Amino acid sequence: MFKNFALTVLIAVTLVGCQMKETMVLNEDGSGKISISMDMREMMAFGSEMEEDSLKINVDTIIRMKDFLVEKKDSIAKLDKEEQERLKKLENYKFRTLVNYETQEMLVDVYTDFKNVNEANDIMSAFSQSGSFMQGMSNEVKIEDDPDSGNLIGVDYSFRKGKFMRDAFIIDKEKHSVQMDSIAQAEAFMSSMKYTLKYTFPKKIKSSSIEDAKFSLDGKTIEVERSFIDYMKDPNVLDLTIELEN
């Protein structure tokens, strides 16, 4: 999917499952909020048993990409132009890392507000960067200028005249194939990992392209769950078209 995140996933899910959740709240004017979170509490519970005598420090940090770009401007200036532009697109994103041993919580959350849902198209790129901001696991944030670290799966969002669309696609089929070969080695351990969509709309949902979706009582929120492995193999399994009532 994307290099930094894939490394984290492979380490985590070979032990126990993690859960991915993509959440969006869309307003009538097309503005809204979006986040992608990775819940690793199961991994944390397993790790706590293995490291009973180690020092446990709770972490709850939020890094604003806009501040990070200013702080690391000298390092970023050494990157190639394409990578600088990619990071610049992420300036409105925030990265939260939560590690709490008392409540057994471990979470990485990437989120942003948008004026138009098209601005959310960089969410996958932002999440791929999240591995660099997991402060509870590393003392230093690093920026890598690596041509292979780009996203392998992208998502396009659109919202026009009461019709919402989520279209996921493979960016680089060759790199995607290589990544799938790597993940295949850990597929048996990743079977419990899920990718969930939870979208809330300003009006009641009239129709959905996914038949087995769940809906809230007011009909404005839809929730869809798929196997993470299935989504990695074929991102079209979470393609979604929604029509709202007038």
C-alpha cells in the first residue's frame, strides 16, 4: 500500500490483528472532516505480556504537518522537487499518536478538515507518512527521500448534486504486485484485520451501491466493513456510490 505504513502493519499483524477505520463527516456545502485511524490495542495487549518489566510511558501527541514543514524546512529543501510538493499537499493534516498502558489503548490517527471533498484525496498519502510520526516508538522523526515510498493505492472522492462517490485505485500495478507478494507471507496472521468505512451525510441516504452496508437509525450514516487483505488485493471492494434524498 505504502512503504512506511506497510512496514508497521507487517510488524504488528504478524502478532495480532489491528483495525483500520476511515471516517468522514460531510456537510451540505461539500465541506467536512476525514480521518484514517489504526487501532492497535490488541497488539499492545500482546506486547504488554511480553514486556512486563520494561519502562512504559504513556504518549498522546498531535503533530501538525504545517508546523512540521516549518521546523524541518532545511531537511525538506534537500529532497527532490516531487517529494517536496507531495509533503506540501499535506500541510493541513494532523497526526495523533496515542499510547496509554492503563487503558490499553494504542492508536494512530491522521485527520483533516476540508472545504471540498476533493481535498481529501491526499488522505492515503498523509497516512503513509504517519509511520514517521509514531513518537511512542521512535525518538526522532525522519524524512526519507525514497522513490519506492510512494502510495500504491489512491482514493478519489467526489460530491455533486447529492451524489457521493468513493473510487479507490491501484497507482502502480508493478509495485502493488511486489507488495502483495510480501504481505502474502503474513496473510494467515492478518485474516482478522478489517478496513471499515463510516460516513455521515447531511441528508438521509436514498441508495447505496454496497448492499450489505449498515445504516444509522436516522439514515444519514453508512458503515461498511471489509477484510483488509481483500481491500489490499482489490481496492474496488470499497468503491462506494451514495445518492441522498432531496
